[in-house]
Amino acid sequence: MNAGVTTELEEAPAASAITEKFLRGWMDACDSFRAWERREISLSEPTEKTVAQYRKALKWMLRLTRLVDAQVNDPDFPAGRQFAPEVKGRLIQLQYSWDALDNPMGPEEADSLIAQYFPDEPGLVDKAELTN
């Protein structure tokens, strides 16, 4: 091996730096997707076309996130252990989104959860008060 090749190999970035950069890029992509999801799906009345695009994108985000999760939990994956909890959390969030897409919550269930978890929240009116 000549000296020029050896120097290039010695100057290569560490595997942990490469994988950390990849994971940070993936996390940014997840954040962007979740922001779009909130804006276009959760806080608006999406068109059928938007929902179809969302379903397709969410499916791929889930697939990719499962792959990333498997990698960060591999004992040989550089820098994986420090990111494993965050990856798992994002996987849970995406899975929740998928479940909600296939099994949307009805108004009665939503009202029940609001009453259960926010009983004293100002601005939330009890339906019984409206009928009296």
C-alpha cells in the first residue's frame, strides 16, 4: 500500500461520526414529516388526494424507521446506543399515526378522552351544560 492511500484511510471520518450525521439527517426528515402531518392532516380537513399521499409517505416512513431502529439496536452499530431511545420513540409516534389512520377516533371517544384528561380545562364545555 502506498503512503498516499494510507494517509487517506487514516483521515477518513470515524464510523460513529458518519452514523451520527446520518441519524441526525433522518431525525430532521422525521421532524419535517411530523410537522407536515400535523399541519395538513391533524389540523385541517385533508382532501382524499392528500390522505392518499399521506398514507403512502407514512408507510415508507414507518418502513425506514423500522430499519433504522434495527440498526441502532445492533451492538456493532457505531453511535447507535445513544440514539436508540429517540429512534424507538419516533417509531412509536409513526405507528400511532398509522393506527389512527386506519382506526380514526370518533367524536364520542374524543369527547370522553377530553373529559377524562382535561376535566378542569377552561373553554371545554360539557355537552350536558348545553342541553340544560
